[in-house]
Amino acid sequence: MIITPRPKTFFPLSIFIYIKGHIITIIHFLRNLIFRKQPVAKIPYPEIRRQYSENFRGRHWLRRRQDGSVACVACFMCSTNCPAQCIYIKASENLNLYQEKYPLVFEIDLLRCVFCGYCVDACPCNVIYMTRDDELATFDRASSIITLKELLEFPERVKDKPLGWKPFDGDLPEWEKIKRFKY
Ligand code: SF4
Ligand code: SF4
């Protein structure tokens, strides 16, 4: 597909469009402020929090095995399917004969993540889940990258809540339900 740039707008005309846009915004603002009859729907956060769907797609969580080791086999299916390319995995050889690889590094950049849940859908081992943790603000960009250690910990804030988006078969093994807060 060939994209041809639009011709530049005549300068005085662009100023006129700019002012016109501001006038429309101010008119709407004043009309809503003075003549609005119905109250604006608002939630006094954080005292009251919005109830989200049970499939809410919040911060990710990586499941462990029963022996406490990370269940991820570093197959790269999640990172390959991620449309935002925000999952970084560095695989290493595993001495366990039944598991070829494990993730030495597993990071998700939450600033780039679009919370689509494709990584959850793509995982062949049902390792990656999404929680209902929606408080993801950070003070700097570096803190928005969650590491393997953080991913293996179930977010404390939502530890009493059920999971959010999860593999289609949904359920965790019973022992996972019991142990997920232990590590
Ligand atoms: S939720 Fe979507 S964008 Fe975020 S890490 Fe998973 S696949 Fe990537
Ligand atoms: S798809 Fe699942 S098993 Fe594969 S690397 Fe991602 S989390 Fe690990």
C-alpha cells in the first residue's frame, strides 16, 4: 500500500480550525457545567471500587509446579503471539529430564502491554494467567517492567479475589488454589 501525504493546510486556515475547535470545546464545557440536569456518573475511588467482569485482564501471574518450580517451559509461544511484543524471555537448559528448558529471564513491560490476553490463550501449559490487579501505576518507567520473581508472586492486593482472564478450561488444580499464596 502506498501512503501519499496529505497536502499541507493553508496556514491562516489551520489557525481558524484550531480556534474553532477550542470554541466548540468551551461551549460544550459550559453547557455541561450550567445546564446539565442529570448528575455525572462517578465512583469515589479508592473508597468504592468498580466491579469488573470475572474475566478482567489485569497484571499477569505465572503458575508454579507442585514442587515450587516455575511451570513455564520457555517455549516462547506467549512472546511470539504478543501483539505488543512486550514479553522478553531468556531460556536456559533445565537439568530436569522431563523439562527441556526453563525461563532464566521472563519480563513483561506493562507500559507496552495492551492487556489483550493472547499470551494466556497461547500458552500450551496453562502457566500464564491474568489476575484482577488493576493498580499498576508506577513512579518511573523501569518499575513498569515486571520480572520473573514478581510474576511468580500472586499480587497481594487481589489475593482474596478469583483469577481474571485464564485459559479456556478455567480451573486451577486444587493444590494450586491452596498454594498460590504460599510462595
Ligand atoms: S496481554 Fe497481550 S499485550 Fe499483554 S503481554 Fe499478553 S499478549 Fe502481550
Ligand atoms: S507460552 Fe507458557 S510455557 Fe511458553 S514461554 Fe510463555 S508462559 Fe512459558
